[in-house]
Amino acid sequence: MRERVTFSTFDPVRFDSPSRCDLCTSRAPVFHYEHSGDGAVRQSPKRGFCCGACAARLLATLQNAESQAWAEEEASLKADDADTSDLEERRLATFGNVRR
């Protein structure tokens, strides 16, 4: 199982939502979110309501995890003397020159 973050909007009048973001507790929530981990340990997804800034942080965390997975796959293929030029080109186009 891969890590996953999903966001949805909600109607604050019709939905019982908190007045503050569940993550930072300082801003009003904009999204309902669900975050499930990498599956190494089977656990229930984290669900709640978050502000835009916390949604961006959750998404950045997901991007970092994916960048790391790509880098590990590339390193594994290089160790097997496989041609990784296509993967490297795609990684650079997707994540830039940052190695995680």
C-alpha cells in the first residue's frame, strides 16, 4: 500500500465540523482530509478537518515520500547496472534536482 492523502470540501452548515483545524488548531478548516500511511504498519487512516496551510503541508509530506521512493528505486536499479536514464529524467522533471 502506498501513502495517500485525499481532500474534499464540506458544507460547514450541514456538516458537524470543528471551528479550528485539527492539525494546527489555529485556523478555520477548509477541507476534510484522510491520510493513510505507507502500509508498513496496518492502521486506520487519519481523518479530520484542516486549513489550507496544513493541507499544503500534508501534500508536501506526500511528495517527499514519493520522491524518496523514486530515488530508492533508481538507486536499486543502478546497483543492478540497469539503465536509469529515463527514470532519472522523469525524476528531475517531476521533483527537480533535489535528492532525498
